[in-house]
Amino acid sequence: MSGEQAQTPQDAETGSGRKEIENGADSVVRALENAGVEHLFGIQGGAIMPVYDALYDSEMRHITMAHEQGAVHAADAYGLVTGDPGVCMATSGPGATNLVTVIADANMDSDPVIALTGQVPTDVVGNDAFQETDTVGITSPITKASTFADDPDSVGTDVGQAFALAKNGRQGPTLVDLPKDVTKGETETDPGDPTLPETYDPPETADSEAVSEAAAALRGAERPVILAGGGVIKAEASDELRSFAKEHEIPVVTTMPGTGAFPEDHELSLEIVGMHGTGYGNMAITVTDCLLAVGTRFDDRLTGGVETFAPDAEIIHIDIDPAEVSKNIEADHALIGDAKAVLDQFADAMVGSPSTESWLEQCAAWKDEYSMDYAAPEDDPVKPQYVVERFDAATDDDTIVTAGVGQHQMWAWQYWTWTQPRTWVTSHGLGAMGYGLPSAIGAKLAAPDQDVVCFDGDGSFLMTCQELSVAVREDLDITVVVLNNEAIGMVCQWQDVFYRERHMASDYPWVPEFDTLAEAFGARGFRIDTDDEVDDVIEDALDYDGPSVVDVHIDPDEKVFPMVPGGGDNGLFALTEDQL
């Protein structure tokens, strides 16, 4: 079946066009249909087979991936692009455990994902049966909820509830473990629409008095900064944040997950902050006297040393999860609630604006002083920054960019001009290599009318390159750009700087020719060795109607700057290696 979309036998349909529910597996499928699921990503196997059999009669489109890790990467990206939970499936034992890395990734990044795993029959659970693993025990610490389904009559409700939990409040991954006897067990129960547990009641708006006090603090600031995190995008609050910043003329910086929440081509944008953020963004964060932080958990890659992070600032922290407030950075004003709703409250409470004219002049001066320009002599190897910039120039503003993890990820983040939310898709907190290609598959299925460009490194690409077979089979028009330095580049960078250039297990001179590898999978392969080839190859790759891979042989000595050493002072960022 092309795209593995099943055809519904007429004699199995109800009057509504849906197959009658006969067993737990049917109820699981019905729960997904009731939730509006259109795509699922997974791999078949013995314990999950009853659910796949039920899928045969569904109009939902199942995408068989080459590896379970790829399935959850694709589901994760699907959820990031659409805002609705992506769904992945795997069988018991190794199938389920192959999901764990990316479930942990989704948990750290608050990404909406639901995982459905097969399990051995309940009567042999705990007996070390073939392909048995305590999936709930393994995943409970890295999910919002991990549920062992134990009744055919309630299994559909379990799935619907997992879907609702993944999407509502602070988003995140959920899992339902499906014993084979439960999914095969008889039931006629329709689970209905997804519902939250009665005990789950995430806050919507913040305390009005606290909002008024915070607004007064921001009004009185001389050097205010807005820090937009991933929670802005997940709450669909980008428009509110943009309007607020522009009305009050407050400069904006974004975290890595918050990229796209505020347009980087606007004069108020200081772009990105943290370990590899812009010099001007990090300077603003360092000297601000009032920081309005929205939807961020203040992780160590953002803050550097907590004692040096915004040391003179009055901190206003808006977040839906009270556990994140004052966890790493002490908040002077804690506003607990949905980012969209609280920003509306904040806007109403702002009577007047801070005086920012001189502050904006200082920020503009820093932009000139700490420009993101880079040296590119004509006789040097291809600069990765240049490749990113040229792809950016050749594509539309709504192009979705996915990335693996490493130097290539940082160059893509730094040198693409981000103007729209839900266009930057990558692994943030966990830093899971291999994320790029399978996430491009999920992103393209989520947004078929938008261009999708994946930036990957040779080391990251090697971890999941088998998913090219999926992109070819599904005829997905994605462009994969391998910034190839024949190394795990970020590891080499740290070894050069902090370990006396002792490259241990980080050089990859044995990597294949990725353009040739792409052709073997049935994709189109391209290669770039010189600057003169860049624009022509980009045009050809983007024009190709199908999956393509561009193997770009970049300068192996190129490093990512600016850089703040781990635990360092963001205001003391290095622009060159000799400054570290």
C-alpha cells in the first residue's frame, strides 16, 4: 500500500463509515481517530501486531520507518510543526527501548508526543518472556504519564487521555503500554474524544496582583530585555509577544527552542543567546536591569554560570510549570500560567512604557561591534556559514529547517534568518545526534506545502541515514545538507580548545561519499567542494522533486563562534579560539 494508507472494507463499516469496535486494538485506533490523528510513525512487531491489524481498516496514514528511533524523531518533529501530538508505535522489548532516547529528548524539550508500545500478555508479565521489558518502569521518569493498559474496555480511554495530556499544560511525551491480550480482548467500547484526568488542571492566567507588580517593574526599567523561550511558540503566543515588544520598544532575545518567536530581521531583535548566541544578545542579557522571560527553563546552555547570568536584573518569569520558576534562576516576579494568556494580562497591566531610546542605541552599537560576519578568503575550503546563508536566500520565509546535533546545528541556528515560529526543528536539551533526517520526514508530512531543508553533520547523518529509504518510498521533497568535515566537529572543537588538540575517537576520515550513498537509496546526490559550486548546486537540489542529499565538504578547521565555555560568563564570550 502506497504510504501504507489502508482501504476500509465496506462490509466492515458502520453507518458512519467506521469499522465497528470488536476488541481493544479497535478501541485504540478509534481513540486516535477521535483525536484527529492523520499520521502515525512506527515499526511492526509481534506484541503490537493486533493494533496494526486494526489500523488496516483506518484512514490514518501509517509511515513505516527504518528504525524505531527514526519513528519517534519523525513524530516529535510532526508535533513541533503542527502543535498537535505526534504519534509513534513500536513493539515490545527492543522496539520499545529504541524509543527511549527520543522520548527523553521530547521530555526535556516539552514536545507533544504519544508513544504506543506493544507488550507481552499480562499473564507472562514479569516472567522474562520473549521481548519483555518493563517499558512503563523505564519511561516513567521521562514522560508526563506512562500507562500500563490492563483492560480492553478502558484501553481506548487510556490512549485518548495520553493524547490530551501530551497536548495540554506543559506539553510533553506520554506513553501507553499495550499488552497483547488487552488489545486482542473483546470490547465494544468507543473511547470518545480525548479527555484530561479530572485531577489535571493546569493554570491559565497568573495572579493579577503579581502581574501588576511585574508590569510596574518593567515600566521603570532603563535596560529592559524580553527573553522568548520555547513556551512562547508552544502556547501560540508569538503574535502577542511581537505586539508587546514593538509597542513598548523593548529588545528581544530568544533561546534555541524559542527561535522564530520574534522575527530576526526586526530592529528590536538581538537574535539568540547562550553558549553560541550572538555577542550583542549576550551583552544585553548580561547588563539588563529587568528581564521578562517567557516560557523558558533557564537551562545551563542558556545561562552559563547562574551567578553571572543577568546579575543586575529584576527577573520576571512567565511559565505554565511552577516547577521551572526559580529552579535555576531566582525569579523576583513569578507569573504562573499559559504564556499567551499571561502576555495578554501583562499588556493590559502596562500603563506606559519604559524609556528605552538610549538603551536601544547601545544595543545597536553592540550589533556593530560584535557582528556575526566571518572571514571567507577565496582560496579557503567552503565555509559552512556561507552555505547556510545561501540556502536561506534561495528559500521562502516559511521554510522549515531541521538539524541534527553538533557544529552544523549551531551554524544553521546562527546564520539562518528566522522570522516565523515552528520553522526551527531540532533537539535542544538532550542533544540527540541523528535527529535531522527523520525529523525532516515528520516535518514534511506535517507541512507538505512548505519547503523542508535539513542541515546535518557527517557524524549525525550516519546515525539515521537509513531513513532516506523512507523519504524515497514516500516521495518526500526534502533537501538534506551534510556539512561534512569528516569528524564529530563539536567534539573536535572542544578537544582543540580544552584538550590540547588530542583528537580521540572524533575524526571520521572513513565516512562514505554521501552523494553516492544517496543515489544508492534512490535519492538524488550532489556534492560541493568549492564556493563557486554553491549556488548552482543549491538551485539544482531545491528544484529536484524528491529527496536529495548535498554532500558539502567544508573547512575541517572551522569552529563555532561566539562561544561561552560551559558554566562561563555570557558577557565574556569568545569570538576566536585564542580568547578561550
